[in-house]
Amino acid sequence: MTRRPADGRRRLLLWTALVTAVLLLALPAVDRLSATVAEKRLAERIAARQESLVGAPRVSIGGFPFLLSAARGTFPEIAVEADAVTKEGRAVRASVELREVTGTGGGYTAASADARFTAPFDSLGAGLGDGATLSADGDGRLRVDREVLGLPLTVVAEPRLTGRTITVVPVSASFAGQPVDPAGPRISAAFAGRELVVPELPAGLAPTRVSVGEAGVTLHARGNEVRLA
């Protein structure tokens, strides 16, 4: 008779431990599912407000547990990637990293944001001559290759950002394997008038620099206290 209460307590403790273990195992899955739903809703919201996007953006909400961040109304990091087309028909891939994102008044505010807008090389060659190909030279500059009178011409140029204006400045060149003056009239004429004024960027981001990589030419931008509708 004295053992039955002890056995009951043991069974209760066993069931309690079992239920606790199941809940602990299920929590990450539930948390990830909740994050996935939130990422999808945010992607739909961004797509509805940015007409230049092609397809749905890809959103990733960082931080674990997501449910705790959601309860606090602050997320440590949100990353967004999207494909877009400019008014000139130029393809651009956008990548934005938002930090310390807080829900405020039906929208969100990020303490800081870093963005990259990359145009692939095949969308930048117009006006440089038939058969011109663009690539990265390995030193963060733009390489242009084409043929002139059946002989190879190579020009290495440096994209520069001044305020909101991007210029492409030839810094070295060779023709038929021999160095030529990159400031010569024919090369200068090919690059003349290729200035690009950066349009207003979303969420008040400001351009900071231009770089060249394997994916294309990238405009970097940054903002603080960025308001997202």
C-alpha cells in the first residue's frame, strides 16, 4: 500500500519529462515554421511596394528564437535579395542587410542598412562597339575586350563615384599586345558621355562606393534609421 503513491509520482515525473522533451524537440521546428511564414509575408509586402522587382524577393530573418524576437518586436537582422529592372531596362540584383529592425506604427525601422545593387556585365556593354565583352580584371577594375581591324584591343577602366555620379575612367590599354595611351582620343571617345547619375534609392539609402567583381559592377549604399513602409 505504501508503494503505490511513490509509483504514481514516478509515472507523473516520467510523463512530465517526456512531454517536456517533446516540446523542446518541437520548439525549433515550430520556431522555424513561424519564421518562414513571416519571411513570406514580408516578401509579399516588399513585392507589392516595389514595381521594378522581377519575381518574388527572397527574405531571411536572422536570430533564434524567432518567436522571442517577434514578441519583443525587434529582429537582429533581416536579409533581402531581389532581382529588378531599371527604367533603362538594365537588369540589377539587389541585396540588402537590415540590422536591429523594429516594428513601428504599421511599418518597420532598421537601425542601419547596407545594400548592394549589381548590374551584370552583359547589361553594360552598349556603346562600346560590336563584340565588346566586359569582365573583372582581378584588381577591382573593369576590363573591356574587343577587336579593331581584326586585332585585339583591351582597355582597363576604373569606375568612380562622385556624389551620385558614376564615371568610368580608362587607366590602361593595349592594342595588338602593345601598350597604348588610355587617354588617347579614340579610347576617350568610346567612354565619353558614359556618366550615370544614381537615381533615388529605396528607403533613403545613399550611395557610398562602386566596385567590380565576378558578378558585375556593384553600387554599394548605406543608410541609418531606415524607415520601411
